[in-house]
Amino acid sequence: MKFGVVIFPGSNCDRDMIEALQNDLQQEVITLWHKDSDISIFSKKDCIVLPGGFSYGDYLRCGAIARFSPMMKSVIDFANSGGKVLGVCNGFQILCESGLLPGVLLANANQQFICKNIFIKNEIDSTAAPLMIPIAHGEGRYYAALEVLEELEKNKQVIYRYCNEEGDIHNDHTPNGSTNNIAGIKNAAGNVFGMMPHPERACSASLGNENGKEVFKTLFGISINEFSLA
């Protein structure tokens, strides 16, 4: 499986993502520049990743300018044809701005930038243990119209929710005020994923946390035999 990591002006988590995919998860990685548009080397079994950061300085709304880059036009076509796409933090914002995922990411409820470890519950595999994953964002409060939220819940498109260490889901466990404790969602077709927490920052034993590997295993089926979990 190949992963293409898109680099925008203002991306600051691209190297983290590349390091995690290449060295911790032992996957092939190809960097993609935002002004380029050729992704013909990728097939539907591969994945394009939009990393975190502050694309184009977060002018206008977060991700609003990146959505119109040449590379994103190709990524949109790739996703609409069934290719896998993952957006993390700013990447999630870009996916919402591009219409590949529903809803929007608003300013955190406390109006402050939040950078800390939190816990998320896997909604794809209800038997999975809660994961401790870092967050680092100022606009991570997921919001959507009621009818959109109803569709997300009905179609089981929520992939992760904020929770406590025991896996309990409550408004008090949502660091940013996100509606329905939503930390990540997928599209109806199940090939586009967006999440605010940073799994790539939790893939190294040197950092004392490898919970992020479970995210890549859940979303992309990377064999557990390909890496070791702590």
C-alpha cells in the first residue's frame, strides 16, 4: 500500500506523518506538492493523506484556500472514484471545505488553542480499548446540521468519539465542545476519513505512545504483524 502525503504552504505535520508511515508502520510514502496535480501512480488500494498544520496560514476559514489547490482537484477526483483519503487536523478541515466530508470545524468551545493528550473511542470496533492520542488545534469543534448528524449516526459514519480513559462518552470528555463528541468521521462510501486527533504523533516507542498505530490498522487494515505494539 502506498501513501501520498500532500504538502501545503503552512503544513507542519507532514514530516511527522511521513516518519510514522515510513519508519513506524513500514509503508511506502510519496510526498506530493500542492501545486502539482499528477497522482496517476496511486490506485484505489492506496491512500492520499492531508496532514495537519496551517495551510495557507489559515486565512479565511481553515482549509478554505487549500481546497482550491491543483493537488486537491486531483484528490477530489481520486476520492470520488473510490480512492482512499485521510485528513488529520487541518487535513480534516480541508476535507470538509472541499465537500468530501460533511460538516465544519468551528473554533473550540473555550476559544483557546488546545494541545494535549486525549482519549478517543473506536466506533468501528466497539470491542477496542480507548486510545490516547494527542490533539493540537484551535478550530476542532465538529458541527453539522441536525439532518446531517442524523445521517452520520444512521449510516455509522462516526469513526471516533472523544471519551475518558475508561471509554465513557460524555460532554465533559470533549476537549473542544464537538457535537456528539465527534472526533472523526468517514464519508458514506467509506473511503474518505477525517479526524482531529493526531495518530501520527502516537506511533513511536521513543515518544512513549504507540496507540496511533491502532488507528492506521483500523482504517487501512495494515497487518499487526507489520509492526509491534507496546
